[in-house]
Amino acid sequence: MDHETELDCVRRAQAGDRAAFSALVDRYWSPVRAWLDGLAGDREPADDLAQETFLKAWLSLRQLSEPAAFRVWVFRIAKTEALAQLRKPARRTEALTREPATRQPGPAQALETAEAGAAFAAAVRGLADPYRTAYLLWTHDQMAYTEMSRVLETTEETARWRVCEARRRLARAMAPHLGGKS
Amino acid sequence: MNCASAESWLLAARTAADLPEGVRGHVAGCDHCRGLQRLVSAIDRQAAGAVRPGDPAARRRLDTILAALPDPRPGVRRASRARSHVLALLFVAVGVVGWLVGWATGRVAPTRPVEPTIPVVAPPDPAPNPPNSFDLRLAHFAAEVTGQDAPAAFAASLTAVAQDIRAEAVRTAEAGRIRDTPRLVAMHDRVVRHGLAGVLARLPSDTRRTVSASVSAALALAGEDLARRADAVAPAVGELLRPLAESCAKGADQIRGAKGPAAPPASEVGGGPDDELIRHSVRFVLAESALAKADASADVSAAVAQLITSVAFDGRPDEASQLGVSLDAIILKGVAGNLDRTLAGQPTAAAREEAAGIRQRSSRATQALERNLAKAPPAARAGLERALNASAKGRESVGHSPDGGKPAQKGPPWKKGDFEHPGKGNAVPPGWQKKSVP
């Protein structure tokens, strides 16, 4: 969905067009869910959080005064929702070990081995919240720093710095597994 | 350009194309920076692939829930950053627009008070010709409910009828009908605290939280709105409205706390046909077995038959005919459908006997319509005839012929097979043998 189409969908959704809103949900469901999955870990099912994010987005859609900023706005709702849920006592007691990506490992793809996947999951979990939030946002929706700064309610410079710092720390943690230099 | 400067660029850039020319040149000739570039690219790929697969049904569930949410009111402003205030405003907006939509489609009369719509999962398909009177809407609700089997569908129907009952209660209170309003409040209490709370407790856990939160928030808001209205109107009217506000508030608490259904109200008997219709419809949604559902449906059908008689004698043949359509659906799906399901599942002898009793009871309820037709004044005949015609299939399904209500199986009951022969082995009924002896 290009920017013009998205803008059109937002305007139509604000006028009550549910099909248009559904198209927007289709566009953002995966990145929002993936981001929430990274933020909440095992504390809260990402599907539930994504669902509540979009329900709130629909209900308050007409409060969005800048349709072009829909993406930023929906991620901000997601962040608020995730933070609200994470402040509550944990609902689950399972171990925080995350299953690595389910891909077939190949000899030339060391990154995709289970060991590297587990190490990566641990490294991401080890990041401080601001770094992890910024890095996953930057990764999952390819968001520009300008937009990120609005989602994270900080300056563009700080958003960029958080991403750099997150990548630096991840590189340091993953270098032994990937055969790189830290 | 040195490695430290290049590293900052590398860590901030998504791809090599984002790097300035000078940095690209440095990286091309520097093993350390090239290695870092490869490493962070690999990490980014790992991050993109590390998302756990989600539940594909979650996206579909969202569509289902969204379909039930009315449009928010345009131009609602955020009164506060506090989450509760935002939600409250949203639900006010939702309610107003929901009412406007209802008004536009004729489901809510324009004189009805504005109150929030309770958003709940997918609403039932709208009727082609939405009923206008309260009785018709109740019968339509009963027909809808007795044709369903999913907790989510029950929740949608109960939510809609609770809203309708609230609107009717406000209307009667403001019209000074002091006997009707308390009855409607009790009806509302039964629907919300007994039926809706019970049904929501049965929803799958993944949707229950979201739906219950929406329902309880909207109910709480409706309660606040009614409490404010009660303060603003004449004291006598306010006294009638306050119990309704309390019913909303208690229902909201109960649903928010996921406490399950409350005990049904104490007054189980003595209500009019609409009270009975609601009571047995709620019994239907909470019934655990097909046999129990059939039993509740038979009682619902009896209540609708009474409504038909009342409306027909009131000289409203069109409404009687529409009630006949609802009666038809209740008997076909609620009674006959559930009895068929029961009998298909190898029931016990006791269950079979109970099923036969339910079938007879439902049949008797509709026979009353025929008896009334035989003795009805001319003004009532048209309504009864049209209701009987409209419900012919349903009545036939529980043992009636569509032409005048004669039993489908002729002969005395002991020849139908459902009863033990009263003569204990004799070929003729008791008394006949004695009379035949000269």
C-alpha cells in the first residue's frame, strides 16, 4: 500500500468505511504484532495486544487530526497498550526462553541455526527497554527516525542513538555466534 | 574518515545505500568495518525472522469484533490523557452514532433516548423489515436467539435486547407508566446480569477479555447516563429510572469481574408474556443441552403465542402476522431443531419421554391460537389467521397439520405409540368391553 492509498484509506475509514479500515489493519497487523511480540515477550500474547490496539484505533479514529500520521499514531497506541499491560502482574509463568525462528539451517547460514537464534533472543531480551523498543520498531516496520521519534515521544537524534546503541550491543553479543568481530 | 566515524554511520544506516559516499569508500577498503556491516545486517535479518508465528484466527477475530462496533462520533476530543476518560468519551461517541444508525434504519424510534451502544462481537443479520413495536422486537430477539448456538451470537443478541429494554424503560418512566418500568428493569436485570454475564463467561478466553471490557465499559456509561437523567427529571420519574441505572452499574461490575451469571431474579412467575419471553430466552442461552434448549424454546413459543393473541384481539393483524413469523422460527429451530438433535444422539428413555412431552407442550401452546380463532370476534380473526398461516411450518413440525390445527396423527393417544395401552393388553380401551357385553 503506497502512501497515497493509505491516506485515502485513513480518510475513508474516518468517514466510517470499515473496508478501508480493514485494509489498514491488513497493512499494519504484521508489523504491529511483531513489534508487540518483541516488547511484551512472554508476558502477554502479541495477538491480544494487537487486537486491542486496532480496536482502540478504530474507536478513536476520528480523533486523528493528521491522517498522514496514521502509522505513527497506531504504533503509539500499540506502545501505550503494551506498557499498560506490562505494568500489570505477569499472567504467565512460563520460562522466558523464546523459540528461535523456524527455518531450516544451512551450512552457509550460521545465523539461522537454533543456537544463534537462542543467543539472539537472549541478547534482545538483555537490551534495556528503550533500546529494545527503538530497535524493534526500526526493524519491523522499517520506520524512519523522524516517525520513530514521534512514536517514542523523543527527539529524532535520541531515536537514532537508541537504534545505534541497540545494534552495537547486539553486535557485541552476537559476534561469537556469527564469527564476526565485536 | 576513520573506523569510529564509519561505525556510527554503519550502526544508524539501514542499508549501504543510506551511507554517504565517503563512508562507503571507507567501508569498501576496511575489513573491520565491512565485517561490522555484515554482522549488523545479519542481526537485522535475524530480528525480522525471530517473530513467533501468531494465531491466524486473531486477525479474523478482530474483524468479527470490529463489525459489531458502531462508528465513533466525529470530532470527539480527548478530554484527558487518563485512559478511563478517553474510553468514556469513545463509548459516548459510539453510543450516539449507534443510536443514530438505529434511528436511521428504523430500529429505534426517533423519540427514544440517546444512550450508548454496547459493542459486542458480530451482530446478527438485520431483519429485512425491522420490527417497530417493543413486542415485535422481543419476539424477533427470541426467534434470533433460539436459532443460534454460539456464545458470541448470544452475547450480540442479548446486548441488543438489553439496550432495547433500557430504551423502553426510559420511555415508560417518562410517560409515567409506573407499573411498566419496574417490570422492564427486572427484565433488564435478567438479561444483563443473568444472561449476558453468563454467556460472556463462556466465550473463549482470547476474546472474552476484550469483549467483556467493552461491554462493561458501555454498561457503566449507560448507568451513569441514566443516573444523570434520573437527577434531571421530575422526582417521580427519577425514582423509576434509578433502579435501571443501578442495574447497569451492577451488570458492568459483574461482567468486569468475570463473575459469571447472577442468580435469576426472585420473581419467577406472574409476569406478562413479554416477561416470560425474556425469562425463557435467557434460560435458552444458558441451557447446556439440546433438550434443555428445546424445553426453553417451547416456553418461549407459548409466550409468543400469548403475544399473538393479545395483538390480534387488539386489532393489529400486521403485527400478529409478524409475530407468527417469529413463532414459526422459534418452533422450527428452537423446539423441533433441538429435539431432533436430542433424538439423533441416542438419548435415554427418560430423555425420549421428556422430548415427547416438550413436543406436546409446544403443540398445545399453538393449539390455543386455534381455539382463540374459533371464538374470536371478527376484528381479531384476521390477525389470528395470518399468525397461524405464518407459523404453519413450525406448528406442523411439532405435530400439527397446517390446515386448521387438527392433530397430524389421528386416533386416540394410546394408538400413537407414545403411551402405554391403558387396557393393559386388551385390544380396546377400558369401558368399551363392559359396554359391549349385553
